[in-house]
Amino acid sequence: MTDSRDSLGDQADAPLPRRTMARTAKLASLPLGIAGRAVGGWGRRLTGQSAEDINATLSAKAAEQLFEVLGTLKGGAMKFGQALSVFEAAVPEEFAAPYRDALTRLQSAAPPMPVSQTRRVLAEQLGRSWTKRFAEFDDEPAAAASIGQVHRAVWHDGRDVAVKVQYPGADEALRSDLRQLQRFSRLFQALLPGAEVKPLLTELAERMNEELDYRGEADNQRRFAKAFHDDENVFVPRVVASAPKVIVSEWVTGTPYSRIIADGTVGQRNTAGRLLAEFHYSSPARARLLHSDPHPGNFMLLEDGRLCVIDFGAVANLPEGAPRALGVMMRLALEGRSQDLFEVLRAEGFVRPEVGLDADDVYAWLLPLVAPLTDESFHFTRQWAQKQAMRMGDTRNKDFHTGRSLNLPPQWLLIHRVTAGAIGILCQLDAELPVRSIVERWQPGFAD
């Protein structure tokens, strides 16, 4: 948090921009600046053309612009940047360096709001005597999120707590940002191959009202904490108090995944990856919920070796657990049963009746995506992610046209996005883990 505040200098005390015209102008500068610098080069690379005219200095300036605009605006703009950040592993290495830093910083950093604003929100949400609830309260934020920031404090009973405070005007800003970002979705698509930008923005728009009410987030966190109580691998902090725009929960100290990605040991990377995969696949069975905001800022590795999960604003309810059809599709792909796989995909709505697709072509498109399940362990790397992105983004490749002809049913959108995000983190971690055994244990339909 310190580095990002220092880099932004005099922006630190700026209030959250709320006027639609001002926010639109800032967002409009992104496609004008970034697209002009990067879309041509990355687009030519994705279609197999020369990228020699890419200028590294301009790319670095575009990356800084990305962080400055999205980070300063917070709200939906920052949330969009955070969601995209997990896909940077799929960007070709020669283009990724400046964007990797800017996008990764968005995972846990943003300029803080003034102390007076923070205290005003706390008084509105917890009452005028809110200070009596705390033995200590640090006015300096310890971390920032897309629609709020976190302060360290001591509860009146002596417990160390994290206090998440929503930015004033976050609701208005979020809706305005998402409307404007949807206008630019095609330009953003070229920045990060592998990220489905338009459906991602649509999903964010549909879920924003849920995330704006911290009471719902607190309920989600309580359900996860109960499901993983005393678990040897996963820790979820308990909620101490909550209000519509404030959540107080247990304070946890650990090593953020962003730091492990940057300079973690091989052992840390593999442990972090294994724990994340376990959490992702076991949550639907254990909690009947799916944590739906996968970016490194929401995960930490504790000293006792457990994964700590935070931020439960985006959660999918899965009352029946993970869909059995997902496991069936994985198994059929591994067994080479292309026609049976095609029928399941058609039954689930991935293949529309009016679209003429060949079962073997669909099988060829899907098979590389289940490669992590072919052996006892799999090494998730940036190179593997980049290979998949290039395969699906090259217009001369048959897989490109097959993928464009497939449909993504609404009921599968969230599961698809969260799984892709989790895999993106595994590739950032450069982790090797026994993902097949994890899937066998937790994913219905796979081992049947």
C-alpha cells in the first residue's frame, strides 16, 4: 500500500470522483491512449503478424496510465482492473512487463480517502459513539479495494480487527463506470487475450448491487467461516460486526499471494497453488458457495501453512454444489469421447442447435484446457497460459473459429470466469500441484 500511495503523490487526498462527466472523461482516455499504443501491436501478434514496431517506452506509459486512471477512479473501473489482472499471465512476455506491474498494483492498492470522510462513514454506519467500540483505530488505511478501504483497529474486547469502510458515492461511481467501460469493451479485449471482457463487464454490472451492501458480504463470510471452521488448510476470518457500508472482522497477518508471485520460493508457490485449488474445488461441496473474486489480493499464506481468504462481496450460491455436468465434460474429454462430449455440451447450451459445429473440432478446442488433469501433477506456467491465449486468439487457427461458434450459457458464466481466474493465479504463481486428485475428490461427475 505504501508504494502505491507514494507513486501517486498528490492524488492521495483526492475524493472519489463522482460526477459522471468527469469519470467518463478519465475512462475515455484509456482506450484513446492504451489502444493507440498497444492494440495494433498485440493484435498483430495474435494474428501472427509482425510486432516489431511495438515501442517499449509507449507501453510503459500506457501501463502507468492504466493504473493511474483505474486506481484513482476506484469503483467499477478499479474492479475491472482487478478482474483483468489475473489474466496477465496469458500476455506474451515481450509485452507483459509494464502491464504486469500496473495491473498487479491494482489488486491491493488505491489512493485512500481523506480521514474526515472515513470517520463520517463510520459515524453514519456504527453510530456517533462509534469510537467507543474500538480500543484503538488507525486512521491510515492498511489496504484498499475496489469500493472500500481497510483500516487496522483493536475492538473493545482487545481483538485485533480489520475495518472495511465503503467509499462515499461508491454506488453511483460503480454504476457510471460499468456503463462507460461496456462502451469500450472491444478495445479492452485486445489488451489481454484470454479475458472475456464483455461478459465480464456484464456480470460485474449484474452483481454490483450485491457487493454494495456489506451486510450481504458479511453473511457470505460467516457462511464460509462456518464451513471451514478449524480446517487444516483454509482459514476464513470471523465477522465481528457489520453494517450496510462497514464490516469489522478478525485481523489476519500473512504473506499476500502478490508477494509470493513476485518473489516466493518454489515451495511457497506450490503450496499456495495447491491450497487455492483445494479451496476453489471444495467450496461448492462444503459451503454450497463459490468465492467469485479470484485475484491475488484476496488470498494470503499464513505462517502455519494455511490459506487465508478475504473479501466475500462476490459470491455465487450453488445450493446443489458444483454442476455435475462440469465433471462429466472433463472426464469425457480425457477419455477421448468426442461425440459424447459434444452431446453434453449441446444439452448444457454450449452448442446452439442452429450452429453447425463438428464434434471432433470442439474436442480439439477443449482438449488442451484439460491438460492439467492428464497427469498426477501439472506445472501451471505463464508459457502454458500464453500458448492457450495465442491458440484461441489467432484468426488463422481453426480453434479460433470453433471457439467463436461456441456459446457460453448464462448459468455457466460465473463458474467459467472464476475457474479461469483461479487458473490465471496458478500460472502467475508458476505452481506445480496435484490438481487431478483435487478434482477427483471434489468435482461431481469426474470420477463417476
